[in-house]
Amino acid sequence: MEEKKLAVVALGGNAILRGNQKGTVEEQNQNIRETLENLIYLVRDGYNLVITHGNGPQVGNILMSDDAGVRMYGLPPMTLDMCVAYSQGQIGYMIERNLRNVLKEQGLSRHVVSMISQVVVDQHDPALQNPTKRVGKIYTREEADRLAQEHGWVFKEEVKVEGGWRRVVPSPCPVDFKNAALVERMARAGSIVITGGGGGIPVYIDGDGMLQAIEGVIDKDLASAMIASRIKADELYILTDVPYIYKDYRKPTQEVLEFLDYADTMKYLEAGMFGEGSMAPKIRACLSFVEKGGQKAVITEATKLEDRHYGSKITMYYE
């Protein structure tokens, strides 16, 4: 009997919360449900699945709620790793409940489990001294300046919204993740595993071999690629808010890149043809995955996954 393919599907922020929404529970559940309905064809095709997800808007809101609790009620502040864990439980629950319902409606039977995940980083990673990862809502310049003065937060201009600014925090590179063998075993046995939420909770291993928390947010796509490689997945799907990879996005020279091999993708990346604040990290994640033995990486829009007319495919070599 042929072994089922194992795929990691990384849900981007757009799969959970759209840019023009407030982020109510109802909105997030509806978005998640619409995205998950597009994953059902993979289940029908016999794939085993691991689902990862972003948490940028959610962890940003958690940080803001935490700050309000400190100021208004004198509550002790939560550390950033605790806020990431909070968001993993919150979003994992929404994905798991909606996926169970969608599977039931489609007459499909799979176990679904959400797993809080710790991702190991290097405590000496230079990225810890250079905040780049965007979290939370988009502010005006005036709002960002005020919050920076009040809280010491660092802000950078938002690439997708003209005149918008977002808080940035350190984003260390993922090295490994705990429970890799367990996740692979459960997934290959047919359970759909939700893990790696928000890139995982960043931890490092100290001189005594103990796990310690570290302030930062790991890039979800790089973490998803690392997880996919560690569990020896065949395919990686990164769902975002555009249907293809574009060279020179939003420029007069914009071009759809539907099929790419490793060498050409690297050439375009090094030439600066992908936005550093948006597509470039996804491209690096795909390259890392196929370089380590993955068969195929796909970047596509969250609601277009099932439609094979959409999506850009990256493989090690052209087929």
C-alpha cells in the first residue's frame, strides 16, 4: 500500500483575520472556516496534514490588552512568550473546532489535535538585537510615535498600507522544535495536527540543557518550513493574501512567476525582486524546505488552494 503524502499547510494572517476587519470572534471563525473548506480536497486526496498558523494581529491585541490590564487594574504584565502561548491556545482552538465541524459536514473522519509548541532558537542570534517582526494593528504615524514614547516600543512603516506603521519585535531564526517525533508519528497515523502557532514560542537551551524563554516572535513561514523538514513532509503550502509569487510586485514590470526552481528563485531573491516585509521571508522558507529534501513548496491565496489554476510552485529542479 502506497504511503500517504504528508503536507504542512501554513495559514497566514489573512486566513484568520482580514485587513479591513475588527477581529471579532465571529469574523475570525468565519475566515478560518472558509480557509479550512479549501483544505478538504487534500484530505479527500488522502494527504496527512500538519497545520501551522500566524498570530500577528492576535498577539498584538493580546499585548495591548495586557498593557491595559497593567495600567487600569494593576495586573502583573505578561512576557512576550506568554502572549504567544496565549495566542496559540486561542487560535488552535478556533481551527480545531471549525475543522472538526467541516470534516463532519463532509462525511470525513480524522482526529484533530492542537499542540502548544516551543521552537528552539540560538540565544546569541544577532536578530535579537534588531527588531523586524511586525505584530499588532496598523497605526498612523502620530499614534505610533505616541506609543513608542509611552512604552518604548519600536515601530516600522507598514509595506502593505501607505502611511501605516506597526510595532516590530525581534525575530530569531528557528533551529528546532520540541515534539517533532511525536507530531510526525501522529500525522502519519492520520491525525491532523495543529502546531507551530505564530512561529512557535521561542525558547533557548541554556548551559545546563534547560529550556528558557526568550523575548521575540519567530517568523511563521520559516518555522513552518523547519517543522516540515523535521517531520520529513513531502509538500509545504504557504497561504497568504495573493494568488501567486510576483516578480517586481506592484511595479510596472510586475510578472507572475508560476513555476520556479531553486536556482532561479535564489537569483530573483538576491536581486531584490521580492519585498522584504512580505514575500521574501516566504520565499526563503520555501527554498529552505526544498533544499532539505521537500518535494514541492506552494505559495497561494488562502481561498484559492483547491483551484490548481492559482498558486506558484517551487521545486529543487524544473520537472
